Amino acid sequence: MRKEEVFSVRGDVELTERAGHLFESARTEFLCAARDLGTWSQPRARAAIGKRMQAKNTSGFTSRKLLSPLVLADEEARAHLRTVQSKGAQVRISSSQLPHETILIDRRVMILAGQHTPAGREYTVTTSQILVDGVHSLFRAIWDTAVDLNSYLRDNVPHLDADGRVILQALASGLTDAAAARRLGISLRTYRRRVAELMAKLEANSRFQAGLRAGELGMPPM
């Protein structure tokens, strides 16, 4: 791209054709701020960054993801973030209002994702140094006040009383609902109600996910 160029593309295919090479050319820094992980579905970019992260010991390369707490409501998203961390990326959670997605590469290229439309999501790509530097400064300001992913999860552990932990232990034991209710000395209806309450508190969509979420938060059953 020529210096100071700004252009827009519609949809992942056109973005790949016109700007996909930019992801593969990242050398020193890859920054991403987003509300969730649903915006970026473009496989070439994912593959390029994934390959770059495999060389995480390369001196001078930094990868940072700045995300909304909303992303943690989904178990698959949390698993993805743990994988990203294991490959060397830094992940922080911020309560600040974040864009659909903003990507900064080597402090020389910026890609802004717009809202999704029936015709596809619109992306704006620029190498304007003034624009890139401005957004880079905003990113760093929000990053500095954001919380590390692991710390955020630890600090936002839902409070479980003794009964809640007993229910969690019953779920982990693999007992049927009827057997668990008998062991706890409560009715089947009460047991199932408490299971539902526990799942809601752990933001889990299934009993299996509740167990994963509890372990992730450092909440082993009694």
C-alpha cells in the first residue's frame, strides 16, 4: 500500500485479497481490541498469526488481545483464549466500551471492522501514521487499566456457600439426580432446582460445563 492510503473492503474474501498479506508480514507487534471473538472469521489471517505465534520465542515480537468481559460467557471462547495465552499472547479484559474489532500491526497498519450487514462486514484499512499512532495510544491507555485474564477470572469467582459446593461435588461424582438427592437428604425437585441455580451462578450452559467452569475458577468440589 502507498503511504497514507485508506481504503474500505466489504467482507472477509475481499479483505483477504487486498490485505491478507499484512497479517503474514507482522514482525514486531500485533494488537487486537474487540468486544468478542466473533468478528474475525477470516482463515488466512488466523493461520498467519497462529504460525507467527508458534515462533513466540522470537525476540521483539509482541501479541496482545484486549477483550470485553462478554467473551468469557462462552466456554469455547475461554478455551481459545487459554490456547492463545499458551502460545505467548498477552490477554487482558477491560470494562471499557470496545469496538467491533480493531487490529494494529507493527504500528504501521490499522484494520477497523464495522458492523455486520447482509452484504458482509465492512473493513477500513489504513497506513496513515497519524491515525495509526492515535489509535495505538488509545489502545495502550485502555490496556494499562485492563486486567490480566487469569487475574480477572480469579477476582470474579462467584461465591458458593457450603450447599453449593456439595452440589458441585455431587455433579462431579457422576451420580444420578435421584441418587444425589438421596445422599444429600433433599427432594429430587429441590436438588434439580439447586443444580439450575449453581449453573446460572457459574454461567454454565450444561452440567459438564459447570464442572469445567468451577475448575477454571479454582473452585474444586469439597
